[in-house]
Amino acid sequence: MRVAIPALLLLTVSTSCGRGPDLVVHQTAVVVDTTAPFAHHPDFARRLESTMSAALAYWGGDWKALAHRTITFQDEQFVTCGGMGTALGCFDGDIRLTTRDPSIGTFRCVEATVLVHEIGHAVIGDRDHRDPRWMDFDRVAQELAGRIGYPDGSAPCELYPSVWRHLPGG
Ligand SMILES: [Zn+2]
């Protein structure tokens, strides 16, 4: 049975100066600054919304934790985060994510990015990763597993929860 998502608001914004969001999910602006095929597939908004929803449930948060924030997907291998230049994702009030993995290359789906990790920071803060859930992620990985991957949709999207995990401290 297909489940409709009535709260999902898609909005294409064109602005004459500067760049607006490519879409809005609930009250979160999303910027697609990547060539990764998954971000340009028609199912992107739906899968992004369900991944955000699963991550919020895992961390015990709700959509208010992400309201008025921006999520940016980018091609660059690493995003700068604080003084660190080698992060796969960053939460500094907004979320920035690379769409590439250093070893496997371009992620095949939004679920495989470190979005689930960064939403954790939006919900609980915990910059030092003291919460035991930073070393788990099994439940949310199971929920998101088995979806189709791109560019060609011929194989499931592999998830790597080990990439989402973070040892306590720093
Ligand atoms: Zn973190």
C-alpha cells in the first residue's frame, strides 16, 4: 500500500539574485548543488523526506528540529566543518553533505549520505558524540535498507552505517 505524505511541500523557487532552495521539505530548505544522479531522480523528494523522517524518529526529534534550516548536497568530496576540512557532513545550524564517499565514489541514494548522522546533531546537539546512539544506527539502517540505487536503478542502494558512526569525543 502506498502511503501519501500530505505534509510534504515541494516548492521550486527561482530568484533573480542569489540562489534559492531547490525544494522545501516541511519547513527545511534543500539545495541540490550536486551532479549525483539520485538527487535528480523524480523520487528524490519523497526519499529525502522519508529518510529525514526515519532519522528524526531514531533521534527522538520532530520536524521542528529541522525547521528553517537548510540542507545542502554538494559534489565536493569533503565539506569544511569548524576547523576540520575532511568531513563528509556538517551541522552548524544548517546541514551540508557530500554526495561522494572517499572509497566507493558517488553515493547511489540519499539514504547512504551522512544525513542521518547530521540530523542527530540538529536534534540532540552532542558535538562530542557522547550519546551511545552515535555508535549504533542499526534500527534506522534496517528501516532504510533495500531501496533502489542510481544511476541505473538496477541494484539496491548499499548503506554503510559504519560511516554514520562516530566514537565518543570530538
Ligand atoms: Zn557528528
